[in-house]
Amino acid sequence: MLPLIMALVQAGLPMLANALASKGKDAIEAKTGLKLPDIQIGQSLTPEQIVAMKKIEVEHEEYLVNVAFEERKLEVQDDQEADKQVTARWTSDNSTDSWLAKNVRPVLMLALFSSLVLFATMSIPSVGQPIADKWIDLFQQLSQAAFYAYFGSRGIEKVTKHVADAFGKKDAK
């Protein structure tokens, strides 16, 4: 199905490609009444197929837009649920008596930052051998994720609290 999706995108049929990826070939064929071709990797759609599919895309535009909207809505709901779970996990960590659970994020930040400083220092030719770029990239990405999660979430918590206070609410969740 991936080759067909790629061929649809290349042919300028992104709504049909998105609906195909979301709903599947059978659902799109049932809804539109069009038999979608079996495309192999590297094959393109014929001009006749493109015209027929463009016509279907225009005729079923509302359905295809709704499919894209539903897909995006599900993605947003998944992101919101993931954020709630992370917040709940961090709240649980902070309410425990365990020193490690309360301090795992700051310790992780310190370890990642120390590793980056160490690798940067070691990559100076007079100090040691250059560190492979893949390791530097890995620690850079990990550090960015940790910094965004730790400082970003803390900032959002503070802003939410201030906004809630401004509107007279005691607790913003």
C-alpha cells in the first residue's frame, strides 16, 4: 500500500493518499467506488488513473477532508493523553518519600550535561581523540529532549498557575 500512497502524493493527490493511509484501501474503494490499482515500488500512475482519481478526490472532497480532520484530532488527543500521563507520573514522583524518584530528573540533567561537556572537551585535538559525530548527535538530542521536558514543563506549570490565579481559580489542571 505504501507504493500506492507514494504514487498518489507524486501525482498531486494528497487528500486521497492521506485517506488511504488512515482508512485503508478497502474503505476508500468502498466509499468512492473506484478500484485502486496495485502499484509496485518505482511505478507511477498512468495519466488515465490520475484523471480518474482526481475526479474521485473532487467528488469526495468533504469525506477526504473529514478523514484528515479525524486523523489530526486523534493525534492531538494522543498528545494530550501522553502529556497527562507524564504530568501524573511526575506528580507521583514528587509526592513520594523516595529521594531517587524526586530527583531523577535533576540527576539525569546533570549527567547529560556533564557528558556533553566531557565529550566537547575530549573532542579538542590537544586533549584527546575526536569523538564520533554520531555520539555527539545522540547526546545533543537526548539533552534537548531532557531540557525541553524538564524546563519546558516547569515553565508551563508556572504559567498555568499564574493564569489560573489571575482568573480566580485555585488549581489549574
